[in-house]
Amino acid sequence: MDHPLPAPDALIRPWRTAAYVAVAIAVVELLLLLVIGGGKVLGWASDRMQLAAQAHVLKPAAKPKPAHATARAHAPAPVAKRPRSKTVVRVLNGNGRTGAAGAAASRVHARGYRIGEVTNAPELVPRSIVMYRPGFAGEGRRLGRDLGVKLVTPLDGMRAKDLGRAQLVFILGP
């Protein structure tokens, strides 16, 4: 008995049906993933918004600043209290060049300050510095302005007894 060959469409049809089923399953999976992912994103966003709202509601009120802290923050820079001729300055050579301290001392004296001592600094410094004793910040800033020195600080690395009778120290840098 001879079996006749099926029609050519019948041979292709099972594969076409399987392809349609596979594509339909893939589309359904893709839609499910989009729905689940969108839900996660929206849930995350709503959680973030809830946390932000709670933080805004639970945020403590700003504490008022004490009167003395506010006044200190807006206080003007200390001004010089004594004349230049009564302010004693110690000049230190911190750049290692011979004669630099004497030249700097003559410049300080020309501005009207009294020179207490001219000597070498114990170590080289990277830039010129004006340091002042406690209570002489205004005089220190004035000396820094007079000499064109940007770095004006309280005594840093020097003790008050190292100054002798001077109220300010000018350390000459490069």
C-alpha cells in the first residue's frame, strides 16, 4: 500500500503553529515583566515620596541661635588699639637669605613700628607670616596689611615667652 505524500502546506503548518505559540508566550511574558517592573518602580517611587513627606513632617524646627553667637558671627574684625610707634615687632628671617631680616626690619620700622629684635627663624617658612599675641589681632592685621602679608594668625608654633617684649612677629618668607 502506497502512502501518498501529504500536501506541502501540511508539512509547514505544524512549525508555523509552534512559532505562533512561542511568540504568543513571549509576548505574554514580556507584558507580565513590564507590569511587574512598573509596579516595582511605582512602589519604589511612592516609598520615596512617603519617606520624604515623613522627613518633612518630622523635621525638628530650627533652634534659635543665642544672642551672643549671632553677635559674634557678625562682629567686625578687631581694630588696632594702639599706635604703630607703641607696637613692638620681632622680625625673623625665615627664607635663609643673608641680610633679609635686616632689610625687612628697616621696612617695618619705616612703617612706624618699633623693632624689638631681628634674628633668624629656627626653620625656613614657605611664605611670609605675621603672628600676634592674644589680644593683638587688630595690630597683627594692620601690620599684615602694611607689609602686604596675606597670612596673619595667632601665635602658631611659638610661645609667648619666645617673643620677649614684642606683641607681633613678622617671619619673612621667600
